[in-house]
Amino acid sequence: MGGQLDYWHASDGWPIRRYRLGAGTRGRMLLLNGRGDMIEKYLEVIHHWAQRGWAVTSFDWRGQGGSGRLTDDPLCGHIDDFTQWMGDLRALSSDWRANGSGPTVMLGHSMGGHMLLRALAEGLAEPDAAVAVAPMLGLHTAPLPRWLAVAIASFMCAIGRGEKRAWTQKEESDRQRQMRQKRLTHDPDRYADEIWWRDHSRDIALGPPSWNWVRLALESTRALEAGNGPERIAVPTLFLAACRDQLVATPAIRRIAARLPDARLHVYGREAAHEILRELDPVRLDALGRIDRFLDEVAR
């Protein structure tokens, strides 16, 4: 089962790194990664769905992974405006839908989940099913209140710091790496897999977001919830979340999931952190099972 790694080019010529695997006898799946992710982090689940007959397409968002950088700092996750990502997603998904046959599924994790739901709310051609795993529908800003996080990010952008890293990502010691690991997954081996890829392929490694990314994320999540977009998403959607997620706001996931006409929600307890599909096997396999049963039911 050989995969194909290549580049898809956006309308402005920007190269978007893409990976495709699977024969597609079951249908087609488009996988939307989270902020700071790269294709390699999800090879395990890509292989799972390819084995189940899906033709899986994954890609690195503009400015991260192997899709170049938008500032001179190769470790800063920056974007000028989320509409750039929305434009890339619209064009890439249009090409993806035009090639192949069978049911179509879009799955987004974290920031990818936010982009997926925003795109559907804004009239993107609907897949047969959608899955949002720990979607970024609100940011976990504690201990700061949200209004203060907005004020700080806006101020930093106003004084010309928008393209600078919003914080440091300290991983110089085992203790620091363990602290970051626990925010993402309880599985040290899968976390070590991410670190291995970052250490051995520095061109795909990414660190903290820029202040502008923080500002845009706070604005975009608030706009999605404040509007009537969620009510317009007719596609059957499965939400998976973790009640103790330290990166995205699970209460926001609950609120928005309740507004979709055809949505299902499962919230994991303390056994899961943010990266549900990269958790210890009891959680990861349960999540894959829930997704597979959902797709078997609605994506025919």
C-alpha cells in the first residue's frame, strides 16, 4: 500500500504539501490537521482508514509542516488572515471532490476542526459526513479570562509584534517535555514519535503561534459561535472531545454541537487529553471505532 507525497499548488502558486494513501473502494476522506501539525503525525490513523478502503488525503496547511513559512522565523506558526487557509481549503477540497468516486468524508482535528466547521457554515460543498476531533471552537485561555487574552493579543499586534512568537515552547528538559506531552496525550511513545519527526526533519518542525494567529483564532471562534452558521450545517457530524482538554474549550464544543441539525457528541473523561487520535490505545481505538461506525451508518 504505497502512499504518494507531492505538492498541490494554490491559486497564487503556493505549494501545499500533500499525502495520499488508499485505493478508495470505500470512498474518499480529507484529513485536516491541527495548528503546528504535520502529515507525519497522523500516518498511523491514515493507514487505519486506508486499510478500511478509504482513499485518504492529508495536507500541511500553508505556513506549517512542509508547506513553507510565512515569516523569517521557521518555528513561528503565522498566518496573515484565516481567509488564506479558507481559500486553500475551498480550492483543494474542490479538486479532491472531483477526483474519485464514492462517499466523501472530511475529518478535522483542533484548528482543522474549526476550519472544517467554518467552511461548512460558509457554504463549502458538503461531504457526506464530517468528523470534528477536539475542534478549536473556543480557546482555553485560563488562567487569563478571554477578554484579557483578546486585549493582549490585539495590543501585541498593534505594536508590531504580530509576526512574533506569542510564547516560548520550552522543551529543553525531560520535565518540560513531559509537561507539554500531558497537555497533548497520555501516550509517551506517540509523543516521542512527534518529537522524532521534528528533530530529524527540521524543515517540517513548527513551534508556537504568532500573536496574529492568537488574535485571529480568538476572533474566528467567537464569530463562528455568534453567527447562525452552525444551524446551516446540514451534513451529519460527529464530535469527539475531552472534558479536560487544556488547549481548546470543551464547553464551546458542547454548545456548538447542540446547534447543528444532525450532530452527535462524545466527550471523554480524564483518560483523554487534546490529541484523542494519538492517545493511549484504549482511547484511540475507542475513538476510531466510534468514527468507523458513524461513517458506516451515514456515509454510504
